[in-house]
Amino acid sequence: MTDYPTPVELYQVLKTAWSLESSSSWTHENPAKGQCSVTSLVVQDYFGGLILKTKTHGGTHFYNLIDGVRWDLTISQFDRPIPFQDQPASREDAMVDTSEQQYQKLKERLILNGVADQ
């Protein structure tokens, strides 16, 4: 297995790891759709940092702050710009928007695709 030292490299694998098992909103046309909460949890597992949230036209959106840089690996799900309010969120906040099963499935798929378990 390979460690992915940057969020950009992890993103490349996430694009193939996202599935209906990690979000019931997932589609082939929009694989990031509904993946924000589960992805923010996994990104924090790999890189630490904070989970942030903002309100969007579709509800609450989760993303990460790592070493002072905002990383939103699921922004491609939106068809318009979103307002980044950068409100602090907890793992518990993000977990309300996903499930333990979806979280574990995404982690499993990342491991299968070559990302080392953290």
C-alpha cells in the first residue's frame, strides 16, 4: 500500500473510491455528490487538521482545514459557487450526515485502491 502525502494525491484515489456504498446520492455523472461528510472524516484521518462546515443551497457542506489551507475535495458536486463560512465542525457533526457503515466502506475502498490505512 502507498501513503498519499498530499490531499491532491488522495483526491485522485477518492474519485474512484466514492460509490453508492459511501453516499446514497452518488452518481456516475457526479461522483462527489453527497460525499462531503464522509470524505471530510477520511481526510482528517489521513492529514489531521479541522473539519469545517458551511451552509449551501443543498444543506450543510463539510470540508477540511489542514495546516491553514482549506481543502474541499468534494466541491465538484456543486453547479454553482458556494459561500465558505468556515464554521468549526466536529467529527460528530460530520457523522450525523453519514453513517459508520458508509465511513468504513470508503476507508475500505481507499485501502483496496492503494491508500495505506491510517
